Amino acid sequence: MAKDIIVPAAGESVTEADISSWMKADGAFVKMDDEIVELETDKASLPLAAPVSGVLKILVKAGTTVKVGDVIGVIDEKAGGAAPAPTATQPTEKTDSYAKGHPSPAAAKAMAEKGVSSQDLKGSGKDGRITKQDVAQTSAPEKAPAPSVAPVGERNDRAEKMSRLRRTIASRLVEAQHTAALLTTFNEIDMSAVMDIRKRYKDAFKEKHQVNLGFMSFFTKAVCVALQEFPVINASVEGEDIIYHDYCDIGVAVATPKGLVVPIIRNAEKMRFEQIEKTIVGFALKARENKITPDDMLGGTFTITNGGVFGSMLSTPIINRPQSAILGMHNIVERAVVVDGQVVVRPIMYGAVTYDHRIIDGAEAVRFLVKIKSLIEDPTRLLIGL
């Protein structure tokens, strides 16, 4: 009996995916719940597990675009039981790479100059890619004048196909630049008070809630308070209408091996500090294992991105459409500042808010960022609602 491996539905608006890689070889014995193939949609990577135990037959190779409902492989349950031992006469078949038979950029240029077709060449590069050396061996090399300064070391080029997720990110970032009137305002934030609170209560907080007290919970709470005071910054544009939201669904930008994803903390305005921290930690763990789902990223009214964890001093973040604004956090550096007429050293973070100037005036954006600054510099305001 054969069990089909079917491309599942992967959330609203997702109709197709790329087969990123097969984790098991064609003809291999797999056990039920073994991860056998990884699909990549516009929004996330989705590993599929074997529905039954048996021998895997791959019907669609890696690198192919498939649609929801397509059958991409089957598992033969008749071959159930112990995995068959490999023999010398029955080697495991390896799925061809998309690179096989394709020239590198340098090889493609050389082929055009010599009038050579890829069908006349056998690639000797990684995964069967045609290299410049393969092209050179098709005819006697032509002597060329030696350069005045010979390059030192190897000068190889390689091409890698962009993942579906990376292509989607690129498309949306360009769309945001082309469809919105983006402007960024900056301010410096004294982190002394928050750092003092974390130092004083971090051990007790972790003991009670089993999670660290981080900066993100302070900024998320501050953003929610500021969004409720300036609701247009929590709004979005739909045609000729401005859609206002009476809730704060905060997107938190998370870096993954395959690109940036933005899972959503829903109704963050109603959450306590420890609930926000646990939600963020959960997203970070899922991102590390490439298990962020499309549902995790659905919606969102405002986004926070923290380039400071990578050492960024200052940046102009791009909004996550259809949202109208985004807050950029940066690294914390001890700087000399003037307080009450005295030069003192304080831990300073530069904050940045990029906003859609079509619906958000500069004065509102500046006051919004100043509100966040005042709440972070005096966190007791978060407790008493000022």
C-alpha cells in the first residue's frame, strides 16, 4: 500500500511552495514522523513528516515549485519493518541539484565569447555546475597580454538561487519603498532607569516567571501606550481609507538562517511583562529551528526591529506593509551627555521611527517617539499610566 506525500495548505493566501530539500534519499526507508522534505513558502519554511513507515519514492525533485495539493512523493508501506541494508550494487540515488548543467556567471560569459553550448560541456564544479575552466578546455587557450598587476589567489564566482522567502522579502521591501512616502525621525534614549530595574529585579523575575527580564518587554509596553495615544501610527492605508485598529498587534523582527521574519505578539497592550518575554522567547526558539508558521506572522499593526543585537548604532528601518510605522532599536553605548548642567556618562540608545508620511504628520511621529523615550527613561510611568 502506498501513501501519498501531499503539499499541505500553509495559511491564508499561500497557494504554492518550493521544495527546498529532501532530507531523505529516494529509495530510503523512513519511519513515521521522520522529517523527510522541507518546503519553503513566501512566508516560512515548513518541514513535512512521514505519515507512515516505509520506502520513500521521490516524484518531484528539489528546487521545483509545487502547488497546494500536489503529490510530491509516495511511501510504500509494503516495505515496512527494518530499514534495508544498502548494497554495493544498489547505491542510494541522489537527487540532482538545480546547479547541474548550469554555468557560473564567469562560465556563461566565456561560453558566449566562444559560441559554446552548455549541452557540449560536462560541469566539473560543485553539484555539476559548469565552470570557466570547463569552457576553456573546449578549445586551445588564447594567449593574452599579461596584466600589469597579477591578481593574488583564486578569483572564483558562484551563483546561488534566491530562496522563495528571500525573494518575497526583497519584493515587499521594494514595494514599501515605492508605495509609501517614508520618512525617519530619531531620538536618543537614556537607558539608565531600565538597566537599573533589570539589575535590581532580574533574579527575582526569573525565579518567579522562568524567563529573563529583557529590554523588549519595556519597549513593547512603551510602544503600546504610545500607539494608543497616537492611533494614526497604529493605522494602515487601504485604498482611499485609513483603517484604525483599537488593538496593538506588535510584530517583532527575528533573524533566521533563511532571512528576516516578523512573528506577531497579539493584543500586546493587554499583556504583562513576563507574558511578552515568554512570547518572544518562544518565537526565537521556533525561528532557530525554522518552525515559524504563516499563522505566527499573519496581521500586525506595528513592528519593532532591534538591530542593536548585531551592533548597529543607527539605521532607517523600512516599514512592514501594510503597516504605517516601525520602531528601530540600536546598540547601547556609554556616551557623554549633559544633565542639569553637568557632563555625565550615561548608557544611550538611538531610537528611530520610520513612518508613512501620507497619513502620519512629522509632528505626530516625533511626539510618538518622544513618548516612547519618556516611558523608557522613567519606566514607573508604565505602571501608573502616565
